[in-house]
Amino acid sequence: MMNTWKDQFKFPPNTEIVGKWHNNDYRLMKQLGEGANGVVYLATGTHGYSALKMSPDSFSITSEVNVLKAFAKAQGTSLGPSLYDVDDWETKGNKIHFYAMEYIQGPDLLSFIKRKGHSWSGVMIVQLLDVLERLHNQGWVFGDLKPENLIVTGSPPKIRCIDVGGTTLKGRAIKEFTEFFDRGYWGLGSRKAESSYDIFSTAMLLINLFYQDRFTKKNHPYKQLMGVIRSNKELVKYEIPLKRAIKGEYNNAKEMKDELLAILSMRPSNLARTNQIQRKKKQGNFLETAALLIFTAFLYAFYIFTYIL
């Protein structure tokens, strides 16, 4: 059935569309992509170049339009494309629901990092967290965070989104996800739409920028991910915020953003010293705990020997 409706949404170049209600006209140029609930075309017309998404499901269109409106309300952000038009198109007795949005050009995040280098990885993740914070404040969770859904455009480079199909209202079940970036897949949390879900996905996104061949989970996912982080000499500097994000310890995106900014502002020597202090602190805590257990065991043995035996 899925193939049937997608076949009905395949149109040749230069197909003309005129909106039933707003009378805006569009000429389809080429298909940009397709998903579970719609097909996206590059079009030209009333608004110049635009990305036009068609769907047989009016609810899906309405939901995505609401997300784009939420992006627009989050002042100071430009994560999602600008919304141009929402309408219906009647053709051959069928009603097709569609909306037109800004066509964002540029490489996806992974391609951008391949070209520019890992010095940009932390910078782009900080930028993403800043926008996610504003989105979360509007009551939404992005959901399907992955490099393919993020475009880097402009000068200075700015991260933008090209697919809001997985964006979900807080408290509901995540609508769309990709396993590698999904905490449910890793057994490290639920698929409830909350800030920590996006923050986990952001951590996996940063890992993916350094390990571009995505790997599958093993028997001990948490230990596996920490091992992956520690085995990369460039990624390991983000170990502390990545660990907190994976464990769901951040209350909001701003907390992770601030910790990443602190790391990015450090000189390499200071960063190495900070990591060394953290490791020594962990070792110290372990020794203190061990000493306490030994002392407790000694007291218990003394009690048994003195008062019972």
C-alpha cells in the first residue's frame, strides 16, 4: 500500500501545481526525497525556489506545519526552514495536501565535517544544542536527529534542518527515529519525547562525526559507547559531557552546551590537566570507598570475636 500511494506521487519535471485555496502556482523540478508520510520536490514559482512536501495524510501535513511555526516562534533560531504556504492540490479527482517551505542548500553535517575537519565538530554541536534548547522551550522534541537531517549553510556556517517529520510534542512517544541515535535501541532510556531524548541523540551525533561508519550495539551498550569515546584521542576530550548525555543526567540542552563551550575554550594543556584531575578524583573516591568497607568489615569482625565468641 505504501508503494501504491508513493507511485501516485511521482510526477515528471515541469508538472504544474496550483493551490486550491491560495492560488499560488508551482512548477516541480525534481524529487528531493521521500519518507514514510510524504514526498518532497524542489519547485519554483511564487516564492522562487522552494521545497514542496506532498502527503496523502492531512494530519501529517498539519503536524509538520505546526512544528515549522514553532521554529518561527523560537526567536533567534533558524533550525527549520521558513514556511511559505499550506494548501491542497486537486488533480485527476484526487486531493493532495502539500506545504511549501524554504529550500535550504548546502552539505549535510557529516559531509561538512569531512571537508572542514573535526575542529568544527564541537562548534556545530554547540550550535545545535542552542537551537534545541529554544525548541524544547516551545514544548517540542526534535526526535529523529541524524546528520542527514542537518544541513550546514551560509557564512559563517549555520546548522539547519531539512526534515521535521519526527518532531514530537513533549510527553508523547517519539514518532520517527534512527536506531544509532535512539536511546531505546541502546537500552539506555525510553522513547518518550523529552529533552533528554534529544540530548542523548546529540551525543550520538557527535560520536558519529568521529566514527562515520556507524556500529551496532553489543552486550554491554554503555561500556561499549564509553570505550568508543575513550579510544579516540580527539573525541575523548568530550568524555565528561558525552557520558552525562548518554546517562541522561542533563536537565536541559543548555547544561550540555555550557560544558562543551568550556571544553572548547580550554587550551589543550589545561584540558589534559582537567581530565587527569577527574581521573584522580574517581580513583580517590574508589580508594575511600574501599577503605571504608575494609574498616567496616574489621569492626564487624571485632564485634563478633569480642561479644559473641
